[in-house]
Amino acid sequence: MSKIVIVSNRLPVTVKKNQQGKLEYTASIGGLSTGLKTIHDHSDSMWLGWPGIPEEEISPDEKEEMIRVLSEEYKCLPVFLSREEIKQYYDGFCNKTIWPLFHYFMAKTEYDFVNWETYQSVNTKFFKELEPFAGPEDVVWVHDYQLMLLPALIKSRFRRTKVGFFLHIPFPCMELFRVLIWRKEILTGLLGADLIGFHTYDYVRNFLGCTRRLLGLDDYLNRVPYDDRYVQVNAFPMGIEYSRFFELPDNKILADPDLSDFRFTEGIKTILSIDRLDYTKGIPDRIKSFERFLKRYPGYHGKIVLNLIVAPSRTDVDSYELLLKEIKELVSEINGKFGTMNWMPIWFFYRSFSQEALTYFYRGSDVLLVTPLRDGMNLIAKEYIAARNDYGGMVVISETAGAASELGEAIIVNPNDYNSTAEGIKYALEMPSYERAARNRIMHTRLKRYNVNFWAKQFLKSLEETVRDSISMNIKMSADDNLEVISAAYRYSKKRILFLDYDGTLVGFQNIPERAKPDLELKELLCKLSQDPNNTIVIVSGRDRAVLSRWLKGLNLYILASHGLWLLDPQSGEWSMMLPLDNEWKNKVRPILELYTDSMPGSFIEEKEFSLAWHYRQCDPDMVASKLTEIRDTLSGATHSSTIGLQEGNKVLEIKDTRFNKGYGAMQFLKNGDYDFVLGIGDDNTDEDLFASLPESAYSIKIGMGNTNASYRMKSWLSTRKLLKEFAE
């Protein structure tokens, strides 16, 4: 029976030692724990993560006890980390490299190779702990930036396991992400997942831009072809436990001991700010925006208060201590400048509050001011709206907070523009009650429907659909898994013909086509296979005959060059043309290609005898995406009255006579021979004519993803080499 395995850096249970030295287990009330509670409690599931205590502080007996208690009482599996691992993996790479970079703080980003190595080893440790418990039919849902390498590790071991990944922080734009030294490792680690989720479509676009520009992977409808499957990328804005805030009774709130010394003052407007201590939250800028409000609108002096709640975070880090010092100084300066004997404009609370106490602040505050410089989501804004069961209050939120994309009825401001934020505060305070209620009711309806349980169920549902759709689109049998079957058919046959594409099939692609010349291994393989009297080897390539002659000279094989236009007979050593052609059309088409080549850096024209190939592998993918349709239309318009047309390959447009193709060339061989073993291998659209021309009994193999006429698929050109080696044994 399949199960759900949740993997995150921290377990939903924190383990500590009390004063008596005994282990204590405390359930977390964080957003992730709350969001996944229903799934974790009511399904066959397991949660894997660090329990929150360094491994050095636990004896072997205590470790056994912890494993037993967490497993039996909490359905959790602990991953034990040493102090050094925590320092280098979490405090180091996660919080000094990924956290600042993904939040657009390049100046704070550090690069440490030891930290990176530890990040790799900890991700591997998580996988090793997971491996004995994960099955091929299970669902594994990995969370957040601490474990971005884990999806690929899982998929490499469990191909059929459904792997989901969700990033709870922003994903930066390509220009920022590309500065990361380990950018490709992070991207390929994430692409091990079947479904990758982000909070907003901005982050989806950023991620797809990175895979396109840095890995050369084109996407369609947010679907990325990778390895032998599709990876779906989509936005799933995380919700909150709406009813918990909306229905919380006032008497329970007021009974909270955190509120024993605090009550709101009648006649005083209240602005609320709640955040943990972090430079991404923009707390100093928020205070300065409030100062700007006080300067602009002196009529509010003595009539408004900002309750500034900052939860302690990373108190052992010097930069955070400096941030706290800056906040305290700003608060003191503003209170000294504007305050009176009877009025202090900012009340500063450097502490954590219970959920009940926070709800009291939510319900008693006229405005929530939440203006992070960059934030993945920001659930505080959603909690405030849900807690206001009177549909009062108003949120002033930063446009760079993920939640802003869902809270369009709130007042959205630029957190770097103090004037804009000050005006937003004034607008929120003076908004007519009917408008305020109307806006809030819309947001309430949205938050109630798209709550945290809906978010979790929607992600898992989408994961199931993604895997099912990927299988249906890639239904062909795997040649990699059937090498023995194909090899056996080859060995027991007496008359064989092998049609082999060149680029992407026998060798890997190169940015400069001339660099794709055959290596010694390939030459030896082709030589051995062509010497077998039972074999006919045909290289079927779009390349020019001159290049193929130079590269494959001396081998006893046939060559169909220029997509089947030219045939080399190995016995005579002579080339013959399959169809009589002319080149008059080139003078019309070449200027068009030159125009686009000039305007698109990285593209170039390859002049062949009877065709023109326009290569764009090295072009900016975004530029290609915006220009390719225009280029196709222009070329089609220039050639529509002739037999000249477009043939699309892998990052190349070829203009040629449409009367000849790889299938036409292959048929000339097949009609003259009675073969009991026919094999055709290719990797792109130009090979589909070849596959279509082969008999039903043939072994036709498509390398890579995409729709195909072939009967089988293979992962890469390396698989072709492996198959040919099987034949040559």
C-alpha cells in the first residue's frame, strides 16, 4: 500500500532536554506543521526531519528512545545532525548563501565550499534515512531550500516514486540566480521532482527562466522535459487555518497570560507590525515610513500608535544584533522626536507571543503594516484578515510579499518608497467603513476557500495528475529497459539494417557543430559493426556530405547526408543525388536569415549544398521564444509558392526542398532488401520521417521526450552507444 512521506529540515515535533535531563517532545504550531497536519494525521504517512537537538547531546539509549517515541506517537523519523553539520549546512550554506541570494540580498551572500560540501552530504544523509522506508508507489513531498538536492537523489533510486517539492521562500530571477556558483547542481537537484511548487507565478516564471537559460530546457505550459519524463512547475499559494483565527473566542484570547499587562486605549488608532528579526523583513524601512506619516500628517499626533512586535531570531549572529540595535535606535529617535508626556508613537515588543495573544492584537488593530523587502508568502497578512471576524481593519502590504498576489483588495505599496507607504497608511485609516468591509469580505471568501488544507490537497492532487499525464504522454516502451530483448533479436537475425542519426544520437550536441566529430570509441564501434557481412549500416544525418565524408572516411558504411539528399556507396566511394535540385531559391532566403542572424547574437547560418541551416542553440532562449514564430512566418511567406519549406531540428531551422527527407532515403534501402532486423534511432523532428517509413516489425527508437512515431524511447546518445556495444560483442 502506498504512503505519503513528508520531508523537511525540521520535524513537526521539537525535542529538548528539560532541567532534569529528560527528553521532552513539543509539537510545533508553525505554518508547515499546521498545513500538513490533516494529511499527516489521517493517512498512512511518515514525516522525516531533524528533531532540533544536536546529535552530541544524545546518548545511544536516548537516541533509541527518541526513534521509538517519534515513530510510535508522532509518526516521525528523525535525522540526526551534528553541531558541525548544523553550523555548516543550516547556519552556513542555507542561511548565508541561499537565504540572502533568494531574497535579493546579493551583498550578504557568502560562498563557502566547505559549507556547500556539507549541504550536499546532509542532503545525502536525509536520503539514506529515507531510502529504507520509501517504496516505488509512494509519494514523497520534500519541503524548502534546505533540501533542494534531495528530489534528484530520490528519483535516481526510485524512478516510479512520485516526488513533489515545494519552495517556501522566493525563487530569484535568472540574472540573480546565475551568480550562484552551484546553480546547475541546484536546478538539476530540483528537477528530480515530478512537481515543483512555488507560492506565486512570479517565482514559477523565474525558475523556468533559469532552466531555459542555464540548462537549455524549453518549457511548454509550465512543463519541462527532463531525463525521460516531464516536470510540472506551478504556483500553489499557501493558505492558513482560516477557521482557527475566525472562530477563536474572545474569552479564550483575553485569558492568555501574555496579555495581562496590555490593553488597547480607547480613541487611539492602532497600527500593528509583526515580524521575526530578519533583514528581509524591512523593519527599519517600515519604521521610517511611519516616521514619514507622522511628519506629513501632524493631525494624527497623540491619536495613533504603532505596536511593533519583533520576534527574536538568530540572536547569536552579529549582523542580527546590529539590526536589532538599529531598530531600537530608530524607535527611540522617533519616540523622542514626536512623543509627549502622554503619548508614545511606537510601542516596541522584542519577544514572541502566543497565537491567542497575536489574535488579540489582530482584532484590536485598525491597520496591519506588513512591508517586507522580499517575502515568499507572508501568512501574517492572511491571519490578520481571518482574525477580523467583524470584517474591519485593513492590510497595507508590500508588493514584494508573495501574499500581495492574492490580496488585491488590500493596499499594496512599494516598501522602498516611504512616501507611498505613508499614503497607504493614511488611506487605510480613513477608508470608509462600507468600502473596508466590502474589500475584506472578498478576501475572507478567498482565504476561507483556499485554506491550508486545500493548499496541501491541491498540491498532492496535482502531483498525481502530473505523474499520470507524464506517463500518458510518454507511453512508449523504454529501450534502456529492453536492451536484452533488442540485442537478442539482433543476434538471432541473418540480414540486418541499422539507420543511425548522427548528432544527438551517436554523439552529444555541441554549441559549435564542428566540435561534434566522432571519437575513437564510436569509430571502432561502427567499424566492427560494418565489417559484419550480415549488417548494413546507414548513417542518416542532416549534416553536409563534405563534413560526413571527412569524419567517417574509410568506414564500410552507407551515408545519407543532407536529410537523405545525398547517398554515399561504400563500395564505390561515390556520392549520388537522390533527387535533381537547384539553388535559385537561396538568393531569396539568405538575406532573411542574415537579417535575423544580425539581430540575434549567438545564431549563425550553415551553408549546405542544397539547403540553409539557421542555428540558434547559443541564442538567448527568451529572445528565441519571442522571435521564432516571426522567423517561421517570414520564411514560410518567402517559400510558399515552391517546394522549398522549413524542417525544424534541435535548435536549428533548415530550409530545403521538402520532397526529400530521411524517410525517403530509408525507403530506397528497404524496397531493395529483405531484412529480418530493422533498427532506426534518432532524436528530433527530422527523424520522425525515418520512423514513419520503417515497417511495423522494426525497432524504432526516439532519444528524449516529445511525441514520436517511434516504438521505443531512450534517455540519451549514451544509451545508443550502450546498445551498439551490445551488438558488437
